[in-house]
Amino acid sequence: MDEKMIAALFAQFEQSSALELDLAIGNDHLHLKKPAPLDRAAVAEPAGPTSPPATGTGTPVLAPLVGIAYLRPAPEEPVFKQVGDHVTAGEVVCVIESMKMMNEVKSPVSGVVSEILIANESLVEYHQDLLLITEETNA
């Protein structure tokens, strides 16, 4: 293969929908490979805005896994908790859907919800802050 032939093969390969070309002619061997195209339908946009930075103080409730966070148990039901609501340690504050399974997220402390940092049905990352809880003081 000469340079002209390689250039022509490369140009045709670039214009084609083929992702890989492996050609051997005698002792010459040519291997071309393109990255897989991005499937735009498979890339989900978050349902709501990304988490704003926490402005309040308190103990964060962290996402235990990556998934879609829901602030209500079902679409027609009220939210688990709102800002100002009391929460006890171990109480469910939201759920995260991951791999078609619903995972409860529980409060690590007792106190009052001071800030909700995510939107309902938003994509959350591992260890992302979901809510802030101002702990009760046992005085």
C-alpha cells in the first residue's frame, strides 16, 4: 500500500458509518477505528437543576448511591419532608431509584430540615448532599 491508497481508504472510512476497518494486503496491514457514536437518547438530562451549594448549616444527608432522587413516595402523595419539618434519626427523607430498585434514604440525626438541596426526580451522585438537618440539642 502506498500513501495515496492509504489516504483514499482513510477518507472513505471517515465518510462511512463503519466504526472499524481492518485490511491486510500482502505484508501490509491497516487498522482504523472510530469511537462509538454518542447515543443522545441514552444520555438523560437531570429533571431539575443541579444541587446548589448549601447555604445553611447542619448535618448533610448524603446520597448512598447514584440514581434518581424522589422527594415523595409516589407522584400523588405529599413530600416526605419540607423545610421546617421535624425529622428523627432513621426516618426516611427521600428515596433513590437505581437499577429499577427504590432505596430509602434515612436521616442520620434528629432535628429540623433546614434546607433541601435537590429537586424532585433529579439525578444525584454518590455522596452528594441531599438535605441539611439542624440537629436538636439535648439541653
